Amino acid sequence: MKQRRALKNRTRRGVTLVETMFSVGMTSVVMLAALSLLVFGLVSWTRGQGRIDVEWASQAAVRTISKEIREAMAVTVDADGRGVTYRLPQYTAGGGYVIPMTWDGISRRIEITNDGRCVMYGTGYSMTLCNNVILTDPRASNAAYRPFVPGSGTVTRSINLMLVTRANVDRGQIVTNRSRETIFLRNIPDLYR
């Protein structure tokens, strides 16, 4: 009978403290690994979203500037290349140009301000096209660049535009984007008449 009781006690035994601690430790390791993967994924997603935002903002500004300046009939680029002043032709009620082409009388300007904004000015309005514009190009060893560069010749018929923007995305991680375009002016009057 004593043997039966001893045998019965052995089959009923529970989980030991060592086994419990081992299973808690293994569960903790697995949970930490899963949490690390989640955090790494969120950080990567945040950086990628920051890159997309910076790229989208600078490309949208370049498209807006290109659309605006392309129709100009007179363009003057500042000596330091940080701004451009331009004149647009007058439009008819039907949306065409007044012929002979005449200026619409509104002074317009696009410039890079000292606080890193690309701003478009007109008579009685100003609109920020892009923020965080920097005047050094990280792809060219942080060399200074001119955002607006007139094409060759005595009459400006094209403008090379480049905007470099940056943003802090995650824990001091800085992303930059460079958007460039050559704008050919459509409405420059012929001078040989």
C-alpha cells in the first residue's frame, strides 16, 4: 500500500519553480523579439514617410514655379540666384492672350527667404510654395548652389531651377531631396523685328 501511495504522489506532481521561471524567460525573449521587430518597422516607416513628404513638397513647388514662369513674357533673375521677378501676359475673357502681347500690370516674384521658405509674391498676396529649403547641396559635398540660374544669352529664354529641401524625420535623422527642372519660356517676344 505504501508503494501505491508513493507511485500516486509521483504522477500527481506539479510544475517546479525552475520550469516556471524557464517558461516565463522564454516567453519574455519571444515577446521582446516581436516588440523589437515592431519598433524597427515603425521607425523605418516613419523615415520612409518623411522622405516621401520632403520629395513631394519640393516637387510640388518646382511644378508650380515651372507652370507660373513658363508663361512669362519677361524674366529677371537676381544676381545671387535666390529670386526671380517676372511678368505675365494679359489674358482675354476667353482665356487666350491679348494680341499684341501686353503685360497684365501685376508685379510677380518668387524667392527663397532667409528662413528657408520658397515664397511666391504678387500684388496684394503671398503664398508659401515650400518650406525647409536649404542653399547647400548635400549631393555636391554641401556646396552652395543658386536655385534660379538663367540660360545663356542676353535674353533669358530658359531658367534652370533647383530646390534642395530637408526635414528631420526621426530622432535627428535628416532626409534631403533635390528637385531640378529646366523651364523654357514660351512668351518671350522676338527681338529681330
